[in-house]
Amino acid sequence: MNTEAGFASNPLPGARQRDTGVDLLRVIALMLVITSHIVHTLQSPNPYIAYSSYVLDVSTATRDVQRVLLSLLAYSGVYGNAIFFLCSAWYLQSSGHVSLKKWLEILLTVWLLSALGLVIALLARKGNVDGALILKSLLPNLYANNWYISCYLLFYPAHVLINRLIHILSQRQLLRVSLSLCLAYCVLGFLGNDQWFFPSPLILWLSLYLAVGYLRAYGVALCSSVRLSALLFILGAAANLLLVLLTNALGLKYAFFHDKLLYWNSNSNPLLLISAFGLFNLMRLHPLRGKGVSRLSQLSLLGYLVHQNLMLRVYLRPRALQFVYEHLGYRLILLWTLILALGTFAFAIAFSLLFDRFLRPLVARAAQWTGARVTALYMKIENRLLK
């Protein structure tokens, strides 16, 4: 989730600073994603455990204010994902190469953290771990246990070619391409609950990346305006809030809308994408100084992987919610959810610091060693094919 270096030739304010509000924004995005995952665990039955008393459906219309607020918190993951991708898309626009070492380091980090989680779970549960989960833990990238990271590993190598496309196209051509793709996948696709036009995260990311490319190249006035960015941030968030509240109100009267409270909870949600872009601009235009925030920002990838480890989310998070249900009750479930999210965030950061201190250097060396040999082998094969 961390982004590349700053801009190569863009005069927009804040272009070359890494110690900016964007660092804080990444930390906020991680907390938003963690909160949404706690809500997801709360409202989703788990086929790998024997108990389900903790499950609380937040997708149905209700007059319970806490449940409405919980459904709104479920949308925070989409918002956090949008922030993370917009940060990456903005800075990758100036990248002219693909770092095989970086790519391999992410790949190996995903595998190592997944394997560590499996070992801990096997020890804690005395080997009582479902076979399908063992296989998924050993092949985390293939099974996309952390979908965002798996998607990024596919998207990152292609970004250089997409950058070339952005530079080749005229302003009119780029506008047409980005506008048509966003219309298809961020408007119509959103209304169709991501069922129309054969959608995928990669197609959505391509649509957003081209749109960011257009704005970065030709929307300088918008991207440099604090007032317009604030307007996008507020209007997008407010419109999504009203949409969910309207859906809840309709669900109380009409059966068709009764179970649609999370219908709009999609990564293609244009309201949240617009709001996230406005917030990104606001934070980018207001540099901050603080090593602590920058340090936390650098741990965002690790924090994401740690908190969403397959073993943790399948076995530990439901256990924590079951404890709340049995011993504390759900009268203050909104408060307990936020406390669990904060605790998960703290655990993820603490574990990430340990991993970064003791294991990340080993992963970096392994990635460098593997990258050198993979490159040498590939060049031999390529040279023979070109003869």
C-alpha cells in the first residue's frame, strides 16, 4: 500500500514531499479498513467455527441507531481502500520503472506472515486447523487472502505501460477513455451492484488510474484548490450517508429495500471515491512534520497484512466477539466494536514493528538475491527466444 517516490515533473503543491499529511492519511485509512473488517466479522457467519451467537446482521433496515451506525462503519473499508489506491495511483504516475526487488519483497512478506500465522494457529489449536485453511495459508497470493495486496502485485508491473499510454493520448482522448471507463465501472457498475460489464478490481483500478492521470495532468486547478477539495470531500461523504439513511428508511416501509443497507458497500462507490479524492488532496496540500506519523505510514502494508491474517480473522476475531456477546452483551456493541478495532490496530502496529526490525531485513536480502537470479535466468531465455 505504500506508494512510490514523488513526482518527476508535476508542479502541483506538495508534489515532492514525503513528510506530508498523506502519511497521516494512510494511517487513518488503515484504521478505517480495520474497523470495517471488525464489522464484517460481526455480521458474517463463519463456517470454520462451531459457534455463531455473536453474529449480528447489520444489512437489514432497523430503527436501532447502533445498528445503523455499524452499517455505516462497514463502509469505512471501501473508503480506506479508495484512499490507499488513490495515494498509490497519484505517486505511481511519475514512476518510470518497475522494481523487481520491491515486488518480490511484497510477495515474500505476504507469504512469510501467512506462514507465521498458520504455525501459531497450529500450535495454539493443537493442530486443529481446517485443511482448506492450511492450503490457503501456504498459498496466500494465489488464493488472494489479502485481495488488495494480490491485486497490487498484478497492477504494479503494468503501471509503467499505463503511464506511457497516458502520455501518448491527447487530452481529449484521455478524457474520453477515463470518462467512459469510470461511467461503466464507477457509476453503472455501482448501480448494478458490481454485476454489470464483467467487473474486476483490476478493471476498476485501471479506470481510476486513468482518471487520476487526467486530473494530475489537466486538472491542476482542481487538484491545487483547497476549497474544491474540501467540497468534494464533504459532498461525497454526505451523499453516501444520505443514500444509506434513505435506503434504511425505505427498508422500513418496503420489503425490496429491507436487506439493502450494505448494497452500496462497493469499491466502485463513486460517492466515496469522490470524497476520498477530495480528502487526499486536502491532506496532500497540507504538509506535516513528524517522524512518528511517517513511521506509522511506512508500516501500513505490514499492518494491513497482520490484522487481516487468515488465521486471525477466521479464529481469533470471532472468539473476541463471542466473548463480548457472552460476557459484556451487545447493549454497547458500537463501543465494543470501536474498542476491538483500536486494539487490533495497536496489535497490528506492534507486530509490524517487530517484523520490520527483525525479519524485514532478511526478506529484503532474500528478495534481492532472488531478483538477481530470476533476472539473469529470464534474460538468458529471452535472448534465446530473440535469436
